[in-house]
Amino acid sequence: MGNNRREEKKSDMKLNLNLLELLSKYTEIVLEDVELEIGDLELSFQPSIPMQIFTSAQQVPILEKAKPVKLLDAEFRIPKGKYPGKIIEVKLGATKGEGGSRGNSIVLGGEEAPAYYLFDSPIINSPVIAFDVFDKAPPLAKVMKAPFKDVLHDPAEWAKRCVDKFGAEMVQLHLTSIDPLLSDTSPKEAAKTVEDVLQAVDVPIAVGGCGDPNKDLKVFKKVAEVGEGERLLINSVTLDMDIEALAEIVKKHGHAVLAFTSMDMALARELNRKLYEFLPKEDIIIDTTTAALGYGLDYAFSVMERTRLAGVMGDKELQHPMASGTTNAWAAREAWMKMDPKWGLREYRGPIWETVTALTLLLTGVDFFMMMHPAAVKSIKEIIAYFNSGKKADPERIANWVSVKI
């Protein structure tokens, strides 16, 4: 009996091996005239994987994973984006051949891609910085007054200092003295100040008011008249002004206007729509408000960035050059007040505060900066020139730019 059972087991094993061998060679097996008496039958077929039968004496080989010895060779190509919108070009200043007396004119805007996407679009018109000049000097930190302390009483000489010594491309004259709560300077006197500045320098001029919508309108009327032909930038028109009256003044005398709103894209669109009824789009620059580093700069950045992206993506009501009142950086007390020595010298801290504010907003696509400290202006000009050059960064110069001693 024992021998018979061993023979049966050998026969069964042989049958099993033969069956497995057949299954390993064929993806489909047809059985004819076969009777199977079984309880539970479970067949699992994986025809795509060759089956190999190992005896109990054999061991399954372990495959070792090959370690990579180099990176795969691949060429990276920056995908070129396509943007349906284009920022409108606005010209400021007029030369003698154009009916004015400026030594040159300036064109803002023209971008066809987000800021410094040089792989998508080249620089069309480089951003411009205007030096702030006041007809009545406001309270200024010592470090702000230092470069202009002997000319603060004379806006024409102040403007001349900015151009002759610090290379100003443009001057932003603020007529703060017209404020009814300050000196309440008359429109005629304010217009005379504008004439003096126009004669002192030959760069394009922007003229700002005091923020009182009624007084500003009266002053801008006189300023537009005396500056006819010079293509001034009237700064600014707001939603609470008589928009139609100001727009007609600007159009009649051939100037441009800065449309100011407070950190709200919807308000910027609304103001532009109202201006479109009276002015061509080529006469409008927008300012969505600049907040200083540490005092809401993140909000200013977000609104400006979304405004520019909306413009290049086809939003026709936001396809305008953007302006930034970057001198607002000095409103942050950390920029000028005496603080713990770890904050550094005020003589450096203030200009750095203005520089960082400007640089942050430069990356959103701002076309027109209003700044004050010569060191900050110089720094931003150098950064703009470097960005425009398209040069690649030198990693050896920047790898260890910070060092710490403990």
C-alpha cells in the first residue's frame, strides 16, 4: 500500500508540473472530454509575465537594483507664454518739435507680458523715477532733508538740484501749500510755481495737488493753462472729484492724468470707465496706492500684481501704466526714528526702507515711481538697468552674501 501511495503522489506531482508548464506557454487552454471532480477551484493567470517553476531545492534569484551614475541628459526650454492684452503707452513731456520745451519726452507702458518675463517679451519701455519736490516742504526726517536742506524753500532750485546733481529723469512737483488748511495758496500763485519749475529744468513734469477735490480742480485748471504744450501729468483725479470737468481741462490743454484709487481693482475700473467718456486711454495712468514696507506693502503688492496680470490677460479697463508713490515708505516710523542699535543707523535705514518698497513694487510691473532720497533712487536705477540688461546672475558672488558670527 505504501508503495502505491508514493507512486500516486509522484504521478500527481508530475501532472501538476506538466500543467504548470503548459500554462506558462499558452495564454488560453481548451480542455475537451475532461471531467473534474473538485470542491473549490481558483485559477489565477498572468499571461504577460513568464512563469518559472522552481523546485524546492532551487532558490528564487534576488535582482539587485542598478544605481544611477548620472542624470539623464535633457534640454530645458522655457515655455513661451502668450498674453492677449497689452499695456497702453502714455507719453509724458513734449520737446520743442512737439510743441513744448522739454529736452526729451518719456513713454510709459507698452508691456506685453508680466514684469520682467524677458523669456516671453523684451523690455518695451523702461520704468521711470521722478524725484518728489514740494512747494512747501513738509516735516521731513533729518536724513531726508540733508541732500536738499539749502533749497527746500525754493521748489525751482530743489527741482534743479534733483536734475543736475542726482540725474532726475522727471520731477514730481507737489503743490501742498494750496491746501485750505495750510497756506491756502491761490491757483494763480500755484501756477507761477509750476512755471518756475518748467523754466528751471527741461525734464518732463508731473504736478500734484493737496487732496482737496474742489481746490485741486481750481488749481489744475490754471496749471494746465500755463503748462499747455508741455504734456504735464496732472496728479491726480479721484472718484470724489468732478471727473468730467478735470478731464475736459486735461484734454483741452493736451496733458495726461493720473487716476488714483485706494487699493481696489473695482474702483480703478470704475474711475477709468468714467474717464473714458472724456479722454482717450493714451492719456491715463493709474495709481492703486502704495503702502510702505511693514505698513501694508503686501496689500499694495497684491493689488498691483493682480492689476498688471489682468491687463496683460485682456482686461481693457486695467491696461494702463501703473504709478507708485514710493516716498510713502518714509511714513513708516521705523524708516527714520531713533531705535535700538540692532536696527542700524537711521542714515542707512531710511533709504533702504524706500529702496525695498520700490523694488517690491517694481516686480509687480510699476512703470512710474515717485521717490525722494537720492541713494534709494540710485539703487533702484541700478537694479532696473541690471534687469534690463538680461545678464545672468553670478552664483559665486551671491553664494555667501550673508555671514554670521556667534
